[in-house]
Amino acid sequence: MKYISTRGQSPAQSFSEILLGGLAPDGGLYLPEAYPQLTEDDLTAMRAMNYRDLAFAVLSRFATDIPAADLKAIIDKTYTAEVYCNVREGENPEDITPLHTLETNLHLLCLSNGPTLAFKDMAMQLLGNLFEYVLAKAGQGLNILGATSGDTGSSAEYAMRGKKGVNVFMLSPHGKMSRFQTAQMFSLQDPNIHNIAIKGVFDDCQDMVKAVSNDHAFKADYKIGAVNSINWGRISAQVIYYFKGYFAATTSNEQQVSFAVPSGNFGNVCAGHIARMMGLPIKHLIVATNENDVLDEFFKTGVYRPRGSANTYHTSSPSMDISKASNFERFIYDLAGQDSAKVRELWAKVDQGDAFDLAAQGLFKGVAQFGFQSGSSSHAHRIEMIRKIWQQYGLMIDTHTADGLKVALELREANVPMLVLETALPAKFEESIQEALGQIPVRPKGMENLESLPQRFEVMEAKADEVKDFIRTHI
């Protein structure tokens, strides 16, 4: 299988080639030339699989240039009960992503059992092992440049720490993550991990990553790679748990389900879109935003209007404090009939800070065939939902998952199983949990005094040239 850019001006490449590169040379995002299509017999066979076998069934259709035995070994090394061990009482760690049923046709798909207590671990642990494998084959190193609003950074750093030939340079908005998220990243003392706190918001960090990546000479000279969800390896790994959740919530392939996905950068729900395009019987993909509701506005009106750093709110679900969703370009490419010229036209406006209106262009009517719905949430909604789920079900959830549940309950349909994708364990956002419930969530063993550990980070202006200079002097 070959991969092409959403902007249509880069040569097709293999899975291993795009794995290390992040953005395509033309500034676009990679997608398969054609989505693999699953038959009824494929789905029936997959229904009986455990997580590791299911991961191989999905990823072997994407990573066709990696020998099957090697890919299977990487997957088996990644998805173990020892790695995904932070399960709630009564959950089986061997399930990797247990399905927690709240009531009939309402479930949480538990994705936060990994080492950093966030769903990003589901893909990032695999990505770390894939990087190590591909780099060893090529006999080269890689300098990863990433941006995080909270969870991507820690999951990437924990996946890459100690990896031979890999350095990580992670940008985060200074003072705008939770204390737990900040300490998880900044307390790492591994010499290959570098944290840079940017004076700005997540969108500034993300823009700087793109600016550095679009400096093709610098990218080549310093072997710059990406772990953000602009990296196709991340998206393909996230496709797996949509299949796992579907099979856990249904008994036959004739049934449909809906997924509600807390959304910031559109990567998590984009993986659901890919699963649906492959043939998974998904009725609706529900995009749940917080006060930064750019995506909700689009799915209601057809207008995509990124608001810029000055108008991005700092909220109690900080991992979703994003107004310019990188992965949204992948969906628009499909919505526009895979017309790369149209994508280039639209993103020329976005890159200039402007909006685009697909309703006015007659393209928005096609959204319905892709099954998307949306809604938004606020701090008051999050606190209310955390209390409600605790009182009704004795289950403690984090603020982002609360956003997902709030919107899911508004759009829930009778007789259609609703799966809400859990985003993180509540320990990562204890200030909001204390506000909602008057108690501090229990932390996993070894994380009790995380904030008291020494921290190592650099504070920097939102200037791409300063980041480049930092990389030059630290590799």
C-alpha cells in the first residue's frame, strides 16, 4: 500500500517512509491511496480476536512493507497487560481496552490504562516500537518535534524515553496544562527528552511544529520526525480500538453503534472515520468539543473558522483547548471527493488565518453520508456530568470524558449502542474532580508525589527560529 498527500503534490510513499516524516513535503497529511475494505467474512473472523490479533488484522492492511512476522512481534511486544495495567477494579487488563457498561446501550470504552493514564498511550507505545524497528533497519536516528496540549507530550515521552537513536523535543503551552500533566512531562530526566514551554497556546506550538517541518532543508539536515496525530502511524493504531469496541458492544455484524469522541485536534475521531470507511458498521461519529467549539460550529453550519491564539479559551478540559484541528484536513479531503486542489485552496485560507464555508460552496451537504454529529460542553456541564456519573454509577471520570458523555447523552438514539471514548483517568485532573466531588482521585502506584519531583524544561517565545536553534544545540 502506498500513501499520498491530501494536497496532491508529493510522491506516493510506503508506510515505513511516512512513519518517520510526519507532514508531507507539500504541507499536506498522508492518507492511503485507497482505504482497505473489509468483507462480512473479515468482520466475522475479527469478532473472535483478542486485541493483539485484532491489531495485526488492522495494521497488516496498512503497513504492507513490514514483514508479517516482524509486525506481529512489534504488536505483541506493545499490547500487553503489563503495559496497560492501570485498570479499574473488575476490569481485565488482558482486554487492553475494556468496555465498561453504564446501562443498556451506554458504554465507556476504557482507553486510559497505559503508563501515562491517557488514550494517547494506545497508539504512542506502538509508535515507539515501530520507530525503533524502522530506525534500526535504516541505521539512522530521528529527532522528534511535537506539540502537546497535555496528553500527547507525556505519552510520546514515555514511549520514546531510552529509545536508541531517538531524541524528543516537545512544545507545550506554558502554564496551561494541569499540574499532573505538567509534572508527568517535566519531571523526566532522560537525556533524550527535551521539554520546551512556549509562551502561548497549543495552536502556537502546533504552528511552530508545522513551520519547522515545512523548512525542508532543516528537516532533512536534522532528521525531524513527528509523533503528533499528523503522523499516519498514530491514526492507524487508533483505528484498532474502534473495532475492539464495536465487537464488545454487539453480537452480530448487522448491528450499528455510535461513538462519542472528545475532540480537539480531530485525530481520535479521524481514526473512527477511517474505521467507518473500511466498513465498520458505525452509525454516527459524534464530535464533542469544549468551549473551543470550532469543530462543533463546522458540523452544524459548514463554516470552519479557527479562532487564533488570542481567542482560544483555557478550560478545565485543557487537552481539547485547540481551535485549529490538524487532522481535520484528512476528513475534508474525503468530503471534497479526494480533490487535492480543493484542499490546497481551502488550507491556503486557513494558513492565512481565514475561514472557509463549505455550505456556500455546496460541499457541506455531503457531510451526512459520513455519519458525523457534534455538540459542545462547558465547565459547568463537565462538573455536573462528573457528579452525575459518580452518583448514578459509582464511576469517577475525567473532565474530557465528561464532555464526551454530555454530548453523547444529548444525541443518543434508542436501540443504538453508544460508546463514549474515555480520554484519561481522573487522577490527571484532580482539581476539577475535587471541585465536583469534594475528594481527590486515587493515583496509581508510583505517581503519588509526581509534582514534588525536580522538573527540567525551557521557557521560550513562540518563534520557530528559537526552536530550531535549541534543536541544533541539543543533539
